Amino acid sequence: MGASGADADGELAEVPGTGPVPVVTTVTPSPPPSPSQTHSPLRRQRRDPIDLGFSVGPNWNADEPVKPATIDALRSVFDTADENGTHELGLSEFTKAFRELDPAMKEARVRVSEATQAWHKANEENTIGKANGGANGNCNAHGNDKGNGNAVVADAMANIELGIITAALHQEVDARLKSLFAVIDTNAGDTIDFDEFSTHVLLTAKQLRDKARATAAPSKYELQNPKQKLFDKQTRHADLVTSIVRMKRVDQYATVSRDGTVRAWVVDESDRGDQKSKSKSQQSIPQIKLHKKIDTGLGYATGGVELPVTGRLAVACFDRSVRVFDPKNWTQAGAYRALHDVPLCIAGWCGGKRVARHGKDVDHVAVGDVGGNVHFLKVVDTTDGEKAERPGSSVRFEKPFSVSVHPNHWVTAICHVASENCLATGASDGTAALVSLGTYCVAFPKSATHCLPMQD
């Protein structure tokens, strides 16, 4: 009997006269794992955050002040996403409106476009080949193929998109949008209103712009005066300066900037002494140096003004607050955080010494906001000598009234007119108005004077 081969499993073979014996099989050992395989499981790829500031806005320059056209564009985007017309966005509306702005979804759309172009190119080459090989074919069959072409293309495009933009990708993108929704929803109300939406968009754009500036090459300046001192990274503001205020009591200047800082400057005393010894024709502009940098931790400090009674500095901030700083040590003396809209301009004037209860000094402040409102505040000094009545705060705020002066427009300028006991305001729509501090009435040029209801 001849030798038989191995069985189906290749384990046994029959040899004449000996019976079945095991078959020895040589096994090639697998290569050792690479270093990358011995590491812990790969982490999920980190995605850049959604840049709503540049994705949904118009072609705006982030280095310039925010323009009304930018807010109008953001309002249009918000209203489009608000499908049910409640002036608030729910989670489903938010994810549906902004899903395509996610970086992973954008990458997937690019891959779909590339795959579609490759398919069309291959299909055209195939069609040309068939035309050359079957020029004498059946005309009726050719007409049927042409009639079915649209359906074939539609099916191919759908299969390409489903193969790249999968359900898993949708879940990943929606999870990131859900986290972003929670960040924008600052009051945890499960909805996003326009104030929350626009504030996040503008502040996110500022953060990304500041990050780009930090990695950019430093600017070069050509000195007009060889003795001129440059502003270095430690002294210069990182964004445009919105106000400069002369602080008379401490003989300093305060600059307020959109980078969220307040900086105090003093005149270089050594340079001032040299100037006195020179004639007027030989004297030059005195030099200043940075005395103190105060970081409020906020973006967009929109304006500042000196409070004449107490000599403090009041600053309007983008987080809908008015903050007061004491120039003696440049610490925060107090803050008013109950504004409903972002303040853009601020004015201050004397309220009087020892006119408040218990003989306290009072400064008056007025701010104009992006909603067209003017708010009148009293800043009451609560200190008695060097002792504060409340720990951590040396002022108390009172809000007698608010008036809607320029509805649906920005109040961009405001000042106090002492002779008329009123406030003069200017708005983004090009109008100006006077607001009486006695009757709370508003007067517009070439129009009848009318009284407006006070707001809370």
C-alpha cells in the first residue's frame, strides 16, 4: 500500500509498515511587535475647536473694532438657526445649524469631493473606452444606457458620501457640539440667546487672534527719534487701546484696552529734571514708563473714565460689568455686574461729597450699551478713612434708572452736560440725543421731545 498524504487538518500521515505518525510542520515565528504596538492604545485625534467667529461672520478684520455689520451678520446667522422663532437656540437647533463647521466634518466633505472627482474621471474613461469599442453597437441599447446614467450617478454619489460621512462621524461631531453648547450657555438654561451667542463668537475670535499674534514674527519699527523708547512685549497692549484717562490725584495716566488690561503710566522723573534745565526750544516730549499692569482677566475693556470725587477709575467691560479701580494701589474697589447688554462707552461726573447716607461721597456714572440703552449708576464710597465697611469692596452701586434711547442700535458715545443736567449720546445709526437726568425724557434733533418708560 502506498503512502497516503496528510489528512484534512494536516496533522497525521500514514507511512507503510509503521501506521499513522505525526507530521512535523515547521512554523515561522512572527516578528516581534514594533515599539508603537507596545505602547498604550492610541488616543483619539485632537481636533481644533470650532471657530464660530470666522466661520459664521462676514469678511471682517479681527484687528479692527467690531462693526455693526458684524453684529448684523451674526444676528442673521442666529435667526436662520432659530427655526422655531423663539429667539433662543435649543441643542437640536444648534447642532443642526453648525454641524458642518466642525473641523472633522469639513475634512470629510473634502474627502467626499475628492472621491467624487475621481469617480467622475474613471467613469469618463470607461465611457470613452466603451464608445471606441462598440461604435457599431445597438443604438437602442445605447439610448437606454444614457437614460439610466442619472440614476447611476446619483447612486454612486450617495454611496461615496455614506462611506465617508458615517453615523459614527455624526455622533462624534454632535458630541463636540454638545460640549460647545454647554460652554456658550452661560446661565445653564438649556438654551442659547443672542447675547450668549454673540459674546462667545467675539471672545473666541479674540482668543484665536491673540494666539496667532503670539506665534507671529515681531513687528519692526523705524525710529523717528534715535532716543525714542520702544514698547516691548511687557509694556505694550496686545490689542487696541479704547481709552486713555488722566488720573490727576496720583499724577498718572491710565490706558484701557481690548486685551482686558488696564495699565498705569508715570512720567520719567529723571527725564523731567533734564527738561527743566533746557530752554523751551531745546525741550522735547517727556518720556513715560509703565508703572502698573492690571489684568482684569476679561476680554474687551471698552472704555474708562475718572471718578472726580474719589479719584478712582471706572472701566466698562465686555462681560456686561462696570469695574472700579483704586489708583493708590491699583486694586479693584468693586464691580457692578447687573447689565443686560455689553457696555460700549462710559461717562463720569461729580455726585457730591458726603451727600449719601451716613455722609458718604458719591460719583455718578453713565454707560451706553449695544442694545441702545443708557444706564445711570451711583458709585457710593463706603470707606471711612482706611477702613472698609465690607471686606474686599470699598464702593456700593445704586442704579436709579435705565432708558432705551436708540433701540436696536449701539450707543457708541456718551458725555455729561452739566449746564443742562443731561446726558448727550451718539449711536451707530448716526443719530444723537439728549437724556434729561431730571425727567428721564429724550430729545432728538428736529423731532418732538418724548418721555420713555424707565427699565428695571
